[in-house]
Amino acid sequence: MSAQDLFKLSGKVALVVGGGQGLGEASARYLADAGCAVAVVDREPARAQAVAEALAARGVKTTAIVADILQVSEIERVVAETEAALGGLDVVVSIVGASKFGGVLELSEAEWDNDHARNLRYFFFLCQAAARSFVRRGVPGVIVGIATAGVNGSMPFRSAYGAAKAGLVHLVRTLAVELGEWGVRINAVAPGLTVTPRTQARVANEAAQAQIRNIPRGRAGTPDDIAKAVLFLASDMADHITGATVPVDGGSTVAPNYDLGPSRAASKRNRLAMGKDPLE
Ligand SMILES: NC(=O)c1ccc[n+]([C@@H]2O[C@H](COP(=O)([O-])OP(=O)(O)OC[C@H]3O[C@@H](n4cnc5c(N)ncnc54)[C@H](O)[C@@H]3O)[C@@H](O)[C@H]2O)c1
């Protein structure tokens, strides 16, 4: 099979939770481009509807489902409605997640619980519902979750979020092992700073701009950057990849936390002083 064919998901059904904007909208679009029918799930009816309509206008078989995915009973309904509307379920992508800023001295019990509910707790039950659907129908399904590049270091002033996302990474490893015998794969994408409708205002501030200057790729991520990795992991190109968390962060995870500008300039100056071409 050609590499292009391995990316094709024609005849597959994808469920994108949080598909109404940002990383979810981009993931829905990429999966549809690869040939999937797509169920767009969002708690905001207008967002789910708008994305589904945009896909339908391009000839994609799609349905909009309004649900608050944090409610476990809603998860079962979402899976059942997707199967009924689109004739199956092969790929589940979940984007839902968010963080509450707050240091260890001030974070409340409710805030801790909320970050775990919206990043980790629901994700387990979504994986469970998806896995039951795959196993019941004998489908070698795929699940893709969203972590954060922060799990590779620390997440100061976002401790509840960081712990929940680290939990998601561990859950992905464990479920990959449990579900391997059923042919089900599960992976996660770990975005670095990514410009979405939600983060747009925040990335304009000086602290974020300093962070962006330190990203080896020289820019913040876009929803399409994340969607490309989601599509790769959902496709047969990633047939032998399971239990993995793939950083899509422009290299920020491996970059040092200080400004490399002076070292780069000094290195170039030294080469020139030695009478050498700095690029040789
Ligand atoms: N943007 C970044 O810089 C960045 C970095 C690392 C990780 N992430 C992760 O990416 C994901 C968020 O991406 P985004 O900025 O596109 O998100 P977003 O907040 O814009 O949410 C995407 C969609 O999810 C929907 N949604 C939220 N809660 C829901 C619920 N309970 N049920 C159903 N739908 C719900 C929203 O209405 C929205 O349309 C999160 O998991 C976040 O932790 C983002």
C-alpha cells in the first residue's frame, strides 16, 4: 500500500469531542479530508452545528451532537447517536480540557476536582465507552487524546491541570496494553503553546511572546499543527504506534529555558573571527 493510501480513512466514522472550535474543529476537518464521516460533539450547539454544516457543505457525511461530555451518561448517548447516525464508530478524538490558574497556596478543592473532571475523569469513561463499542462490533478502533507538552516538565500554578494531564498520559499507556488484544490503539498528542480562539488573547502578552521566541521552530502552534498529528495517529501510518504521547510543540519541550540568542550570536562571531564561513 502506498503512503498516501495509508493516510486514507475512507468509510471510517470519527467522533470528535470538543469539535466545535480550535483543535477540535481542525481535527474534524483533517479526519473528514482523509475520508471519515464525522460526528461533531460540543456542548455549545451553535459551534457543533457550524462545524458540521461546513463539513456537509464539502460533501462530508456528518452529524452535530450537543452534549456535556463531563456527564458519564452523556458519553454513552454520544457513542450510541454516532453509531446510529453514521453507521459505526472507528476513531474517537477528544479535545476537551482546560486549566485553572492558581498556586498551591490558594487552589480550592472544587478547582482541583474541576480540573480533574474536565481533563482526566471524563476521558477514562469516554475511552471505556469507545472500547466497549469497538470490542462489541469487532472493530480495530483508534482513540486519540490531548495532553499538554507541560507533562514533560512541571506546570507551576497549574498543578491540578498538570497532574490530570499526566494522568491522561499514563491512562493512555495502560489502556494501550489492556486494549491491544482487541486490536484497539490509543495515543495522545501533547501540544505546546497553540493559538486557538481560547488562547488568542493570552498569546499576545509579553510573557507568551518571550515563550514563543524560545520555541526552536520560532512560532506558536496552530490548530492545524495538532490536527496533522491527530490524523497521523488515527491512520494506518501509525499502525504500530500505541500507548504513545507525541509532542507537537515546535521543539519547546527539548529547548533550554534561557534565551539562546547570545550563544547563537557568539558562535557565529567566533566562526567569523577564525576566518571561517559560519555555515561550513
Ligand atoms: N491551546 C494551547 O495552547 C494548548 C496547549 C496544551 C494543551 N492544550 C489542550 O488542548 C485542548 C483544548 O484545545 P482548544 O484551545 O481548541 O479548546 P477550547 O477550549 O476552544 O475547546 C474546544 C471545544 O470544546 C468544547 N467543550 C468544552 N467543554 C466541553 C464539554 N464539557 N463537553 C463538550 N464540549 C466541550 C468547547 O465548547 C469548544 O468548542 C485541551 O485539552 C487543552 O488542555 C491546549
